[in-house]
Amino acid sequence: QIRAAGMKVGFALKPRTPVADWAHLVGQVDVVLIMTVEPGFGGQSFMEDMLPKVQELRAAYPQLDIEVDGGLGPKTIDAAAKAGANMIVAGSSVFNGDPKEVIALLRKSVEAHCGGASGTQNGS
């Protein structure tokens, strides 16, 4: 029903949740979101130790959309994109700077490291 409505199916993994706990479902979804901060409030520091989850998913599911959320910005985007994240959620870094400039930088990194598959979106 979700896909029939034109939406993607996915789930999110909090930092302490291993990929293995949900691996049996990954083949049935379109996107997996890896939280790179503890959910709850903006402005937290990026947890680089979450990137092995991204790498694990990318290696096993090359066509999967892998989204990262938390602490993403100009200083952290390359590491996330190199790990295999092709969809980026960025709040504080976008709105505490020049939104168009930051979004362009995020998109450029994802396109450079993920073969042109960019999941970055903006309202303009």
C-alpha cells in the first residue's frame, strides 16, 4: 500500500541498534536510515563510528538508498558519502549557514562518491 501511494518503504536504525537485528528486512525496503546522532534534538555532533553500518549495508545492497541523519554538514559529508550514504538529512548545518551553498556542497559530495545517485533534496 505504501509503494502504491508513490512512497518509499524504509526504517531507521538508532546508533545502538546493530544492522544485524534488522538485516532480515533490508531486502524488502527501499531505504534504510542510519542515525548518526541519538534522536531527539538538533545540533548534535556527528557520530563517525556509525559509518561502518553504512559500509556494511552498501556492500550487501548496492542499489539500496542509504540515508544518514545527524551532524551532517561540510565537515562530515565526505566521510558519510564515501561510506556509501546517498541520501542526506541536514538541518543545523543548512540553516546556520547559506542554505543554497551548503546544499550544493552536500549534493556535490554525494554525487562524487555515490556515482551520481543523490538523495539530497531542497525546496528550491
